[in-house]
Amino acid sequence: MMLWFVLLVIPCVFGAGIVCPDGKTTCPDKTTCCQLPNGDYGCCPSPNAVCCSDHIHCCPENTTCDVRAGMCIQSSNEKAQLLLFKIMTVPLSTFSHKALAVNSVVCPGGQSQCPDGSTCCELQSGAWGCCPLPNAVCCKDHLHCCPQGTECDLQSETCSQGPSNITWFKNQELKVHTTIGIVCPGGQYQCPSGMTCCMLSSGAWGCCPFAQAVCCADHVHCCPNGMKCDISQGQCLRKTKSVSWQKKFAGMPLVPEV
């Protein structure tokens, strides 16, 4: 019987695409929201996954949790799979005032990155993908990966460890960090292209969701180009017209190239 493996807790990275049922947390694409013991939501590194009743683990789609045995059971062929840990998320805060740390693994070449607790694996295209396991084994087909201490069995499409086999994992396509196009003054933070760096009240840098925007003196809000901040009214003014202003959200610490 195969024991489960420990998967590191992975903070959610920017650009995540799945909003969890509480509306406050978010998970990356191709993962699943699962509720944690404290009532918050975590991310299972498998799409359409089964959330286990212990609120700590999860299993791939079409399998059953055997929490006592620490395994995921695939009833169709009685093949046992490892039980996965869920990963933590961060609040969905589009306009957060806090500078959020980006925990990531920089892939070879320094042009791509994966979430902390995952492994960079080269894809068939030559780009880098993210295996949702720490210190994983990248399979030679450049499509799949296996947990540390196992081997890729390309013929049976499983991960083997002695007499036991488990289902392997498919590498996830990743976004290269070079698409983040604006480096803020000081070189420590960055914002997406088409936005503007504005200093926050904390002294860190935030991102205004307008190009060439006006940063308001309260270090909280910003206005579109060509307008001015009316802090007393909470608006952006241009002659006789006014529009709602926007809150800035935290910039991302710049990941240095290696």
C-alpha cells in the first residue's frame, strides 16, 4: 500500500483565475477550491478535484478519498493514487493596499517562474511548465511529472515506486514574468503593462489600473491621465466632468533574473 506524500503549502500567485465560494479567496486556473479546517478555502492542485472530508486533503477527479489509508482510490481499476494536500490561498484583493510577497521558483534562464512548492519542467515547446509538486521528477515526454522518489513509467503512463504505481501529473503551462511590463522606481516592484506605478502610504509601490495615470496625494487613489484628484469629493475631475476614482492595488516585488 502506497503512503501519501507531503505536498508543500503553496501561496496563490498573481493572475489566478478561480474565485472560491466565499468570494474572498482565489485559486490558479486548473485547480479546485476546497474548504480548510478553519473555514477558509485552499487550492487543490488538480482540476475538478474531490475535496476530502478531513478538510486537509484532496484527490483527482473520479477518485475517492480514503483518509485513513492516506490514499486516493480509483475504483475503475482499483489503482491507488497518492492523497494530495490542499494548498493555501490569499484573499482576492484587486485593490489591496498591502505589498504582497511573490513566492516563486525561477526557472532556468530566468524568464519564467512557478509557484513556490512546485517544480519547473521543460515543455515540448521548449518553454517551461509548472509541475504542482516540490522537487518533482520531470518525465522525458515533456508533458508529465511525478512525485519525488518515484520514476516516470512512460509505457503505463504512471509514476512507479517499487511494485506500486500512481497516476502521474500533467505539467501546467505557465505565464512568463516578462509579460509584467512596468518596473516601478527603485526596481523593487512591478506592475502589469498598461498601468501606472503609484506610491502607497506605506512607502511601497502600488499599481493604478490606468495608463499614465495621476497618483493622488492621499497615496490611496489614482485618476486617469489628464484629470486631477479631488480628495474631498472622492472623484477625478476634468473641467466640469467628474468620474469615480480608483484605488490602487499592491505592486508585485520584482523577481530578479538569474
